[in-house]
Amino acid sequence: MTPPPPTRRPATTPGGQASPGSVPGPPSGGPEAPDHPSLRGRGGGRAGDRVFLGLSRGAGILLLIVIAAIAGFLLYRGINAIKVDQGNFLTTAGWDPNGLKPVFGVAALVVGTVLSSIVAMVIAVPVGVGVALFISHYAPRRLAQLLGWVVDLLAAVPSVVYGLWGTLFLVPKMMGIHTWLGSYLGWVPVFNQSQPGAYPRTLFTAGVVLAIMVLPIITAMSREVFLQTPRAHEEAALALGATRWEMIRTAVLPFGRPGVISGSMLALGRALGETMAVAMVISQGFNVTLHLLDPGTSTTIAANIANGFGEASRPVGVDALIASGLVLFVITLIVNGIARWIVARRKEFAGSAA
Amino acid sequence: MSAAELTQDDFPREAAVPVRRLTQRRLPRWAPWLFLVVAAAVGSGIGAAAGLKSHLQWGLIAAAVFVVGQWAVSASVEGRRRATDRLALSLVGASFLLALVPLVAVLAYTISKGAGKLNGYFLTHSMNGVSALDNTGGVYHALIGTLEQVGIATLISVPVALLTAVYLVEYGRGKLAKAITFFVDVMTGIPSIVAGLFILSFWLLTLGFNYSGFAGALALAILMMPVVVRSTEDMLRLVPDELREASLALGVPRWRTILKVVLPTALSGITTGVMLAIARVAGETAPVLLLVFGNDRINNDPFSGPQSSLPLFVFEEYGKGNTFSTERAWAGALLLIIIVMLMNVAARVLARLKAPKNSR
């Protein structure tokens, strides 16, 4: 049995290239379209071709314009708000843009956004990878296929449903774990409860809901890469006497790491920008605090936009929300950039090692 | 498997009885089940003795007893490596169960809460004039809104996305294609609320239009485009080059080759991608909240005046906070799940039926 070449995503490699897969081809990041140098000169001359090329290139350029416009308009409206802001937009913790003297800043919002996403990641990544391993390497094949389907379907459940379920079903059930964490782990700053027994509409609960929401994303992407582990690597590990777990640790996990990381980053991006579920679960406040278990102390950028939009004054209140949206945009850009960078780096490494 | 055990290093002990003990000592196959039963018994025993009300806690204690107990026994009988293997198995299994519980709970709870209300009356009436005390009202206006907004978003985004994908796969080289690929990735990561804020600042605040279904559709289109570009790109790359070459060799111009050969070959895959994208944006609430604003009445015109939409309906009914409105919110949520799931299942069945060359 010859080892199949470790192409990352066989589905995307161009179908019938001259050398099918024997060489570890160029990293499939760029658009490696099949090249027909001899056919291009002639084709370019026809009117139909020129029109079609123009149309498709125009569509691509339109996409670039949309992106530029998103950044441009958010910046334009955001700057309008920041100009009249009486506080420092980046370091102020309050959010009061609707009065005569608007004072607002994103400090508390950014901290809340990051904290809730960290909670979600801490819960969802290990569990998600565990589920992916279960589906790819432990469950019987028939069952695994079915489970894969179910996970994919669950990724499609709309966020407003998670929000509704979170606030009406989960929040009351989180009471116990809040009390438990507060009384036994209260000496850890993040679990310190200043109002024990308060109704748990907290960042922690929001983080749990986010974890449930992003779990299918992590699982789906991790499962995809785990299933692509070269069979020869797995069999080699087993033939050397490895137990199943040792095989997974030495063959599957190293191979799948870039996929796990990019899946987690994708999930993190989703968690950072998730609006409705957090808006429905959390009880809002605008303090810079690490206390996950205190309700009414913090919120996230996206949830604040959804909750505050109805009462926002025109134009300053709305512009202030837009300015905070710009901050969220920048944060998600950074996260996605890091994810892409990690994956690109790992991909080069994997390519040279193979 | 048993060949592997020869490498175990406990031969010295076996030297006295060389024939009987060639392999390492193993726990019997039924051992995990025994541990499971014992752990369940211990868990419920401790739970009952300590008077813990929550059965979740009983389960957690049982799980902990199972994991630790199995590891200890296995480590003493089989050695550390086997014990770690069993530990990994139980942790992976536990994480699977842990994940399954909330995900199943979401579905089960929504169905149990929403099924009673979801009937013909609910589907065919709007919320016009329904007060807090009325156990009437329905979702018709929101369904109309969702259909129109998602329909317009599809009409806007799919042609642009298809053409972009065609450009990237069939023509794209050089800096422009690289830039488009990169920014499509960037667009995939844009939170839906940011897309909503963009249309808000551009369409409503700068151009001065009013709340309308169309404004929401614009934001949904922005969310759909990168998803459709990505999936279409993947599908177009799956089309074998031989087909293109054969068509071009017959003297067919490149654009006709793309329209008549490449796109039809990839059509089912493209359709699947589009349907998944539709299912995704149909559940978006945040942009609709900012741009369509919500409306209790039936507004069939997506170009003027506030509309409603299904996810927004769920959010608003939840926000009203009385018994009947909460029931309506659950019914709306159930309807939303059903629609999204149906689209997903249909898309995946289509993909499976018409998978190109059945490579998977």
C-alpha cells in the first residue's frame, strides 16, 4: 500500500493536472487555476470572451469595493461619534452616548467580548476535539457517518434559537454551578462572586452558550482533518505496538493540528461576533471586570449593539454603536489574520516534512 | 493486535512459566461494563446519601468514579500505557456525551415547547392588533418577510459570487486574484452585526433611505457572498480539465465553455453551496434587527417600510415577556429550525445524489 500524498484538501486540488498528486504541489492557497498558455492568446480576442471576462472580473472587483466600503463607512460614522465623545473612546468604561454630554468607551465592552469568548474556547475546544476524535477514530463507521451529519446540522441552528434556549432553559440551571464555583474557587479572581445568589445572567453563562454554539464548528473542521490522516501513518504506529491513544497522539493529532487550530480560530471569530445569543442571555453592565460570575457588570460589543440600538439617539448614539462595531471588526480581522498565518506556516512545515 | 504485545517488556517475570503467559495481562472484555455499573451504583449511592437534588451531580460523580477507578485498576493490572489508553477512551466518550447533552437539549426543548402552538392558525395570521392578553397571533408576516429578504439577498449575491468564483478559477492570476481570494477570506469572518452596521451607515444614515426589507437583504447578501464564492470555487476546481480541453479543442470560445460545460458539470455542487448559504442567512437576526426594524403587520413590499422576519419575530416575542408571547417565540423558533434543517438536509441529499464521480 503506497502512502497517499498528504494533500491537505483533496477536494480542492485541480482535478486532472499533468502530475496527479505525486509531487507535493504548491500550497493550495492561491488560485492555482489550470493554465492554458496556448489557448489564452486566441481566446482573448473574441468579443464574447472579453465581455465575460469583464463581467467576472467586475464581480470580483465589486467584492473588493464592498470590503473597502465596509471599512470606510464604519470608520466615517465612527469618527463622527468619537469626535463628540467626552471621554476617551478606547479607555472609558461607561456607555452613555445618548445624553447631552455623550461619554462612552469600548474598554468594558472589549474586555467582556474577549472574556466570554475565552470561556467559550476553554470549554469548546477540548470537548470539540474529543467529539471529533470520537467520530473519526472511535465510533463504528456507520454511526460515525450519522453523527457527522448530525453535527453538521446542529451547526446550522440559528443563534436566536440558542439565545432563547439559553435564557429560558439554561440560565436557571446555571445557578448551581455558579454557587459551586463561587464558593469553592472564589479565591481565583475570575470566579470571585460579589453578589452570591444573584440570578446567573453572567458572562460565564454567555460563554457556555457560545461554547455550545461553536462546538459543531470545531468538531466539523477537526473531524475533516482527522479523517485525512494518512492511513499508513496510523498503521505504522499500531504496528510498532502503540495503543489506540498512542497512535492518535503520535499520528493523528500532529497531522490534524493545523485543522484544529483553524477550526478553533473560526469558532473564536464566530464567538466574538455572536450577537443575539449573548444579548438575550446576559444582563448588561459597563464595568471593566474579570468577575465572570457577577451579573450586570459587563457585556459584549455585539450584544450591546443589539440591546442599545432601540434607544440609541440619532445621530450620536447610533454612531457610537457603529464605532464599537468598527472595534469588533478590527478584533475579528486580527483573529482571522492570526489563524491564517498559523495555518499557512504549518502548511509549509507539513509540506516539507512529507 | 496480539502481535503487538510481544514487545512488552515483562518477559523476565514470565520466565518461570514460559508457555502460558506469552502476552501481557489484560482486563477481560466485559471489564468496562462492570466499571460502568459499579460507577453508576457508587454515583447514585453517594448522591442519595449526601442528599444531592440534582441528578446531574449524581451523573458527574459516577463519571468521575468511572474514569478514575478504571484508570487505577487498569494501571495496576495492565500497566500504565493500557491505562492511559482506556483513560483517553473514556475522556473522549465523556466529551462526546457532554457535547450531545446540550445540543440534544436545544432541539428537544424547542420541540416540546413549540410543537403545541405550531399549527395552521399560527402560520396564516400576523401579529396585527394582538395584545399581551391574547393567545392568538401568528407568524405569517414574518414568514413573508423572511422569504422576501432571503430571496432578494440570494438574487443579489449569487450572480456576483458565481462570477467571482468563475474569475478566480478560470481566469484569475496575478495580484487581483490574490487580493480577491484574501478578501473573500476576510469577508467570511465578518460578524453579521458588522455587516448590518455597514448597511445602516451606508444605506440608511448616509443615503437616507428608511427601514425596509431590502436594506436587510443587502446585509444578508454581504453575508452570503463569501460563502457562495468559497463553495463554488471548490466545485469549479473539481471539474476535470479534460472537459475544458475537449471543449476548447472543438473551437468553442472560452466563455461558452464556461457557461455550457464547466458550470453545468458543477451545477449540483454549486446549488448545494447556495442552499447552505441560504439556510445560514435565513437564521440571521442581528442585521434584520438593525435594518428591517420589525413590524406586527403584514407588509408585502420589501422596498418600503419596516417588515418582520422569522428570527426577529422570535426575538421580539421573547422580549415581550408574557406567557403567550413566549409560547409564540418557541413556536417561531421551532419553525425556524425546521426550515433551516430542511434546507440543509435537502442540500446534502442533493450533494450526495449528484456527487461528481463519487470521490468521497
